[in-house]
Amino acid sequence: MDALSDILAPYSDDIAKFAGSVTCLQFLSGVFLLNDIRKKKSSDTYPADPFLGGIVLTILSLKMGALMGDEAMIKVNVIGFAINVIFMVVFYWYASEAGRSKIWSKIGMYFTFTLGCLAYANFEDPAKIEFRFGMLITAILVMLVGMPLLNLGKIIETKSTEGLPFPLILSGTIVAASWAAYGISIRNQIVAYQNLFLFFLSFVQLSLFAIYPTNPTEQKKPADDGTPYKKLTSNNSPSKSKANKKRD
């Protein structure tokens, strides 16, 4: 990896700008999901976790950017926080009363978790905080990115990727690859390995779209001949026809 770092090091600023740009586009890719919700006039069939997780992740990443003194990470996550808050408000607007109750319970859980992480960052040893806080963010990212794989059994059973957010997965793959390149260029192993693993998870999900269609495969039904069942006593039966001829 050192050789690759030497190659990418002169372009680290350009890579950071590209990574920041595609990350902002990834945040905006939630528009496609919200458009589906708008068409259905309900968000109850969709999980709020991507947007709530995005809010938590941007807050923690802002803290990480401050610890690293990385201006690129700070700018990107400020924008990401604002976008995810707006998207969450729209998601909540289309939720039913029961759905809103579930959202509030999740907000409480995510809020408590975020406060705990920020409190931990303030009390941890300054010499160890960057690595340990980075690993914490990595765990959250893996959980968020790998969450669709929990439905892998259903995807294989139905032979359909319906429900998987293709725009989010595609943009996530590009984002992970760009931040991995940035981590390599600045020789930051946490950023590099974190995003290389996320790239692998996103690529696995992306490959599912090449294997299975988005719409579920409809099972072929037997042709309807207009009768509920075949009449065994029908005169068209060969055995009956022969018997009738002999009687004639």
C-alpha cells in the first residue's frame, strides 16, 4: 500500500474534493427513495434507519473530522447533516400515526446513542481517541451499509431485489472507493481500510442487481379453459364414446 500511497499522495487534495462531491451526491440520492414514498403517499413500508443513521453518522463524522483536523470531512458532513434532517422531516410527514410512534421511539434510541458516543470522545485518552473513535464510526457504517444484506434470504427466495435502494447502493460504492483512495493518499489506515471494507459490502449488494431483477418474478398460472374442472362424465371422453357407439 505504500507504493500506492506514493502515487496518490500528490493528488490527495483533488481526491478529497472528488470524494466530498460524490458524498454530497450520495446524500441527495435519498430523493429517489422519497419520490417512491410520495407516489405511495406513505413511508410506513420503508425503514427510517437510513436517514436517522445518516444524521447520527454525520454528527460523529464531524467529531472525527475535528479530531483529525480534516477540513474536507468537516465540510462534507455539515452538508450531509442538513440534507438528512430535511429528508427525515419529509419521511415523517408521510408516516401514519402508528408509523410516527415508531419513528419517535427510534429517534430516542439514536439520540441516546449519539450522546453516549460524544461523551465517550470527550473522556477518552487523546492519544487513543482518533483510532478508537474511528473504529466506532466504522462499526456504525458497516451496520448501515450491510443492513440490506439481512434480507438476503428473502431476496434469494423471491429472486427479486425489490426494496433494495439501488441509487443509494450505487452511490455508496463510489463514495467508499473515493474515500478509500483519499485515505491511502494521506496514509491514514483507519480511513483507508474502513472504506475498503465498505466498498466490498456495497459491491456485494450491487452484484445482486445483476443476478436478480428489481420486480418480483410472477409465477406462471395454468391457462384457464373457462371451466372450473373437467367433467369426467363428459361425452367427449374416449371410453364413453366407444361405449355409446357399441350400444348404437
